[in-house]
Amino acid sequence: MTQTKIFGHQNPDTDTITSALVTADIEQQLGNDAVARRLGEVNPETQYALDHFGVEAPAMLEPLEDDAPVILVDHNEFQQSAENIENAEILKVYDHHRISNFRTESPLYYRAEPVGCTATILKKIYAENDLTISREMAGLMLSAIISDTLLFKSPTTTEEDRKAAEALRETAEVDLEEYGIEMLKAGASTSDKSAEALITGDAKTFEMGERSTRIAQVNVVDVDEVFERKEELESAINEQIEKDGYDLFVLVVTDILNSNSRVLALGSHAKSIEKAFDVALDENSAVLEGVVSRKKQVVPQITKALS
Amino acid sequence: MTQTKIFGHQNPDTDTITSALVTADIEQQLGNDAVARRLGEVNPETQYALDHFGVEAPAMLEPLEDDAPVILVDHNEFQQSAENIENAEILKVYDHHRISNFRTESPLYYRAEPVGCTATILKKIYAENDLTISREMAGLMLSAIISDTLLFKSPTTTEEDRKAAEALRETAEVDLEEYGIEMLKAGASTSDKSAEALITGDAKTFEMGERSTRIAQVNVVDVDEVFERKEELESAINEQIEKDGYDLFVLVVTDILNSNSRVLALGSHAKSIEKAFDVALDENSAVLEGVVSRKKQVVPQITKALS
């Protein structure tokens, strides 16, 4: 009998890596020969969680042979999965996403629930099968819930995620809030990114009346860390304004924990920010209380102010 | 809020009809506004089960509007489902088949397990949600398990199906064996079928050396019921032999409960049956112990005897 490989999606995040490890623990307790694997590099947030609970990262997945037995976690769409997945034998799936571009030749175990995180489902599997949750596995599941729900701030959070986290934190022996913020900080660090990367990573151009506005957004847990590099960012932004002829460039630095944003606005029409949000710019910057969504809370307001 | 419609596949069988009714009971106990529907006529086996437990058949499904909330049971492939299913909002699926030609736009609850029957999964859902199983619902689930596993004789039967049935029969207050046989008999009745229908329904022609052999098979729970019409069947078979020039015509009447078959053999080479199965024909008929598969236990043996 070939060993079953358990893995999540490409560009792995914390839920995908920890769910593979947790599912491997479940399978092993059920007496099955199965191990966790990963499809890409472990990100800093996930590494923080693994280090905290003293668990080793899974090894990279070996090329999948035809009919290789596998278990998918945190994804099902084949284009997000391993190469040759269409010829593998998918035994089980644990997921919390829509189902698309997925098919099997044989009946399988498929468990999807519309919750915020795969770990919330896996916690139930322990209970349903009367298995033991170790401190390490509780810690990994808790980390996944914190990550996927941004410490319960994301609108994808469900009551079940909250309950699962509440129950897991005792076994994991951590202060939920404190550990959660530290872990998210480890992942949302901007110190290793260039100013160029920060202002281009997630940026879009909007034509507003006769004006061309560029709006970049960065999600962080430490806004100050970004604004410590304000001068460096300003000169990078001014370069872009000159090169591409924007009338306004807004960098929106969103505090994912407190659900606020601080903006940096440059260009000939920077003052329109004051009208748009009823704030005063202080050295090109202002705090926008309660603003987290570019699409719903930034673009329409600036469009109106500029027209 | 629109009422959620729950339904199984086209050409409904007992598992599909009862799983829709049972899932409706689960949803209602969970406080959701949901009702069972069907996509086709209720067959005699299912009607027997419904009558026995005093439950009304679901109504036919109304045409599905776009975005109508639905729950699928006992199937997932869109071509087996309702018209316009691709534009409905699929909230949940309970199934025990492979997944194929299925997709959603949003996350959903999907529960598939590789067991013999959807009802075996539904029984767990009651337990997981701490819901009460009434005598009626226990009876319907038990009927579905008996139907899909042919009273545990089918190779698709799993240990979980057996356990579920064992637990349900107490609540259902029936003698498992006795009730099961009566229900299967109600469905496998041949009395409403013409002799013509019985010998053509599932018949194939095989060229064996220089001989042309026609082999028809009928699955029943009451072999005698078929052989009470032996004369009628013989004249229908002889008509076919004359018309199509067969050297041998074998009607295989398979007892799905006892895993035996009784054959009726006519034509110029009927005696080859004696050689093929080491039996003596008595008035053109013989019992073949342990024979249920035409492909594996009938065709090769006759081919050898005729060559």
C-alpha cells in the first residue's frame, strides 16, 4: 500500500500548511499510513506558528505518480493543486471553498463546510472520531483560524470559527489575542519589502472625471513600521507620478487588526483627500477611521471629491 | 427567504426519495424552512416503504428559478439533477457517489462518504447535531440501506451500512430480514411485466464459435413468480429463436437475495447447459448455485461448452 500524501494549495498559507499536518495526525491516529506535504515555500507567518509549537514544516511534495493516493486540504480546484492531480486517487477532501474544476472516478470522502477556515472543520473530525488533540495540533489549528479570520475581524468569520478557537486555546496554552497579534505581525511584516514593492504590489489606476488617480493598498498589523519609511515611500511615489502622469497617488496602509487605514497622498490633487474624507492632511498623511475596503470606502469618495 | 427544496436524482429510487424526506426532517429540526421534492415517479419498492411507515411521498419539484436555494441528496452530477440546477444556489449536498460535473460559485456544505447508501451518512448527521430520529425517519433510512445494499448482499455494502441498519431497526420497530424481503419483493415484482418484457429487458447476443447464443437476465426476489409463467415464457422465447435464428436461448432468473439463478434454456443446443454447469435440465430448466453474474459466471462457461 502506497503512503497517502496530504497537501493544500499552491502558494501555501497558514491554513493550508497546518491543515495538512493536522490531517496527517488524524489519519495516523486512525491507523492510516499518511504524511503531510507542501506545494511551495512556508511563509513567515506560518513559520512563526510552526516554531511556536515546535512542529516541523512538511517536506515538498514529490512528483505525483498516476493513481497515487492523496488527501486534499483547504482547496479542491485542480489548477490550485499539485501537478498530475487529475490522475491521482483522491481519497478525501477537507475544504471550506466553493467546488469547481474538481472530479473523481470513484466515490470519496468529501467534507466541505462554509466556515472561515479548514481547521474549524478538522477540529470536528477529532471529536466525531473520538481522537485526542495534542497541544501541538491545537496550536496549529488555532493559528490557522487566527490567520484566515484575521483574528475574527474578517467578514468571512463564522460563529463556528469563534467557538473552535475558544475551545482550542486552552489546549494550545496561549493567550489568544497576544499570540494572534504576534503571529499576524510575523506575517504582515513590511520591513523586508522595498518601497517600490509596497507601492506597486496591489495598486490600481482609476480614471475619475478628467483626473487619473492611482490607489495602492498594503495590509499590515503595524502601520508605524511603514510610516517610519515615509520619505523613502514619498520619493518612490513621486517618481511614479512623474513617470505615469497621475494627478493623485494614494497609498492606503490598512491596519487589519484595528480596521483603520492611514493614507499617504501625493500629486497635484492631493488636497482632494481632505474633501473626500473630511480630514486634514498632516505632512501628506491622514488617518481614516473605519476604512478598510478600497472598493467600497475609498474609490467612490475620491471620485466624488474630484468631480 | 425562499423555501429550500431538497431532492435526489432523476428516475428516483428508494435512497433518493427517502433521503430527501429525511434531510427535510433534519433541516426542519435545525430550524430551517425546507421541504422534500422528487424528480420522477415513485417506484413500487419505495411506495411500499412509504406506506409501511405512513409517510407521504414528496411532491414533484416545481421548475427551479435562478438562485433558488436547494439541497441535493444521493447525487451531484448536474445531468442527473433538476433542470436549471446550474443556476440554483446549492446550499448542501449529501451523497455517496463520485463527484463529477458539479460546481458552485460559493462555499457550501458538502458531505460525501464512500458508503453503500446516503441514509448511512444522514444517520450520522442526526447524531452530530443531537437531533431526534422518529420511528418514521428510522424506517425510511433503514429502507434505503436495505434497497441500496440488497439486504447487505451487494459488494458495495460497508461495515458502516451494517451498523447503521442494526441501530435503526430498533427505532423502526421492524424485523430487518422479514421487512427487507417484503420491501425488495414489492420492487422486484415481475407480475406486472409481460413475458416479452422479461426476455428482452436485459438481453445480449453472443457469438460462440459457430453458434449464436442469446442470454437474457432478470433480477428478482421471487424466482417462482417468474416460473409460474413458464409456458408463456417458453413460447415467447421460441418465437425469438425462430425469428432471429439463435442456436441457444438462456433466460437467467437471478435470485438477488439468495445469490442463485434458475435458468430456462431452449433451442437446438439447449443441452450444452448441462455440460456447461454440470447440471441436469428438468423440463428445460435448472438451478445454478451461486451464479449471479452473466459476464463472469455464465458467458464463459457456455462458450466453453459450445466450442
